[in-house]
Amino acid sequence: MNEIIFEIAQEADGGFTAEAIGESIFRFTQADSWEELRANVREAVQAFYFDSAPPRSIRLRLVRDEVLAVA
């Protein structure tokens, strides 16, 4: 595997949550800052692949949910 993708959402309080998509990592992580989230995601990947080769890269996909008024 060359890459693993995490879907990132920003919470109302300013923090972030991350969940692996397309993989069987049963890890959901959160953090108060983007830097802390990056570290937590790396740790989750290392823990999951402790006995096998990890992916060469981690993609963080930030999802932004916005509601627009029509009228």
C-alpha cells in the first residue's frame, strides 16, 4: 500500500477529528490543533501497522460542511 487517507472534520469547538477511510483501521482520533492531529494520525498508523509494512504516505482530507441559503 502506498497511501492511506484520513477524512478530517473540524468540530464546532475548533478541534479536529480524523477517521481512516477505505482501510480497516479501527482508529478514530481527535486533537485540539492541526499539528496535534497530524501527530495523532501518525501514531495511529504506526500502531496499526506495528507488525507489517506501513503505507509510504498519509493523506489528510479536510472536509468542510457549509450550508448556503437559496433565497
